[in-house]
Amino acid sequence: MNITIVGTGYVGLVTGACLAELGNNVTCIDIDKSKVDMLNKAKAPIFEKGLENLLKNHAGKKLNATNQLPQTAEVIFICVGTPSREDGSTDLKYIENAARDIGKKLKSKKDYCVVVVKSTVPPKTTESLIHILEKESGKKCGKDFGIAMNPEFLREGNAVYDFMNPDRIIIGANDDKSYEKVYGLYKNFKCPILSTDLRTAEMIKYTSNAFLATKISFSNEIGNICKALNIDVYDVMNAIGIDKRIGRAFLNAGIGYGGSCFPKDVKSLISTAKNVDVSPKILNAVIGVNENQPLKIVELAKKKLGTLKDKKITILGLAFKPDSDDMREAPSIKVINELLASSCKLAAYDPIANENAKKIFGDKIEYASSLKGALAFSDIIFILTEWEEFNDEKLYKDKIVFDGRYVLKKKSDKNYEGVCW
Ligand code: NAD
């Protein structure tokens, strides 16, 4: 099938590369020229396992990048960002701009195609795009073109694997023709494919992320109680996670969730609820716990070391999760800002996120190019991301370690403090 992807970030690029791997002809569009240039050289602008290989195999063949929408698309995926506004609601300007561009193109397009929203958008947004598409194209949705909502559930760091091995696929559509076209792309996947209307598909994505964020904040709250009682919260979570009704995933207590999705999606769902006069108590608590959780590790250090003023501290891990270079809303940002406010001198090391961290902290901190270099900087260590290479007790001989991610799992060592254990 001829596919166009509008917005070639984490979701768009992974979707495009995987659909090319599945035999489709994919055109990736982005307003960022540097991304387009990199893709055409088979270089990935982001780090994702397996992505560069897919680009090597398909760039210039089944996968091409440009900044112009082509005429040939049978399916156009919208994968642009949907960031938070100051008040927590979702800023729809990128998605509306993308819909306008697509609408203009549809005007001169002869063949039927389906516009598929893959970005995470508040319920009713896709319906509102129909109006924009019809206005710009002068054509009728359901007759001249179709519309669908197909939320994405991939995890950064495992995005290629997750796209190829989904737990389920949701296709929201208002008419059979739109549904069938999108179904055609996924029909060989061995997972449930659920058909819904547009706004249900949108709501499924928010509910999924809000539930996962809730599990994390719940674990952190239990972790804070466990810490005060000298109980290892991981012993507790490992035990309750065996219960099939609960499940073990997302019960890892620590310094909280971050990334481009959970923080903004929970806020957006709260904003959606408020718009329909529902006051969401659990969701507000989820955010409340998460905002405070990164600061717990700084409190622990202050309790153990007294004032942190002028102390040299090594930060291990900057990305919001391992196997990713994404720093968006990473808990490390809050921790580092708090330590800088306490006049600490910091050197940070992340296997792949140092460059993205430089865009946030500039020269306020030092960046170590190796784990060894980072450990040589100081005897006080904060572990903020659970990278595999940090999981070696021998590295920390004679160091004081504050572990935000249960990397070392040490229970009784006077030089080791876990944030919730
Ligand atoms: P991103 O910021 O990495 O990528 C968005 C891209 O869209 C950018 O490259 C930007 O230049 C481009 N863009 C913006 N406006 C454009 C336009 N008019 N035409 C062409 N390109 C345009 O964002 P992302 O992380 O890939 O997220 C995209 C959407 O997918 C969001 O709604 C997000 O919530 C959702 N989502 C993200 C993830 C994730 O793990 N990152 C997972 C599931 C869903």
C-alpha cells in the first residue's frame, strides 16, 4: 500500500520504518528539514533499537522522506506532537496544521484515501478534524476520503519491537470503508484488532496511559510507606504482582515516571474531565505523587550528608528510561535542578542522552563521556535511570550511593540508600 506519514518523530518514524519493512511504500513528511535529510541518508534522528537497521534496508527504496505531501497516498497517518499547554490541556495546533495541509492536498487528489490520526488526542478531536479536512479540500468525508483513529501504544526504547508485536490494535472509524482500509494494513498481525468509533479509540489511549501512570504512583506511595517501615517495597510488589488480577508490570517504585506521554496525557485527561464537569480525584493524586517523587532522593541525601552545598555529585542516568535518549519530562531534570539550587557541583553520565541533556542544562553541569569518568568525579552517586551498565556493585566500592531505580538492590549497607526501599 502507498502510505504517507505526517510527522516523523518517535511514533511517525517507527511506524513508517515498520510499515516499509512489512512491504508498503512509505513517504515520511516532516517540517523539520534536518530530519528529512538524515532519513534520506538512512540515519535515525532518534535512538531506537533496530531502527537504524530498518532505515539501512529501506531508505531510498520503500521509505522516502520529504517535506511535500505526495499525491499517491492511500493512507495518511498523522503522527505530529500533541504537547501540553500551560493549563494541562492539549495543544492541538500541530495536528490542526497537519490537517489543513492534508486537506489542501486532498483537493486535487483523485483517488480515495483515509486520513488516520495516530497522535494521542483528546476525545472528539478526530471528529473536529473532519471539519478542517472538508473545508480545505471541498470534499466530503465518508465519500471522497475516509477518517480513522489508530492510537499507538509503543514503548520508547522498544518501539520497533512493540510496533511489530502489539498486544492489540485499535481502529476507530465511523464507516466501514475507512475501517477496512486501515484493517488491511494490520490484518496479518496476530493480536486482537478492535473496532470502535473515533472517540472511543481516543479514550482508550488516554485510559491506558492513565492506568499505567496510576500503577507507578500507587507503587511509589506504597514505597514511601515501606521506606518509613524499613520494608523493601520490591519484595511487596513482587508478591502482589503474582496475583493475576494485579500483574507485576509498572509496579517498580522509584523516582517517578517521565517521558513525552504519561505526564502530558494524564494532565490532558484531567482537562478533558473538567470540560465535562467531572472532577477526577485519582488522576490528580497520580500527578501529585509523581511531582514529589524525584525530590525524595535529594531529601535522602540531605538527611544522610547534611547540607549539600558545594558537594560534588555524580549523576548516573539522564534519560527518562533506559534504552532511550529521550529527556522529555525526565525525573533527572527535577533532581538536577534541585541539586543545582542547593549549590552542588554535578557531573552527569548517560550512555546516550548526554547530548539531549546539554540542550536543557547547558554548561551548568559537567558531562562525563564514560561511566568510569563519571565515577571518578565524585564519591557521591545518584542513580536516576536503570541502565544495565550501572548494575554492578563493584563499581561503587567506597562510594555513597543514592539509588532512585532499584538498580543495586542492596538492602543493608550504610553507604547505600534506596529511594523507596
Ligand atoms: P515527536 O515530537 O517526536 O515528533 C513529532 C514530529 O512531527 C516532529 O518531528 C515535528 O517536526 C513533526 N511535525 C509537526 N508538525 C508537522 C506538520 N504540520 N507536518 C509535518 N511534520 C510535522 O512526537 P512523538 O513522540 O513521535 O509523538 C507523536 C504523537 O504520538 C503524540 O501525540 C504522542 O502523544 C503520541 N505517542 C507518542 C509515543 C512515544 O512514546 N513517543 C507513544 C505513543 C503515542
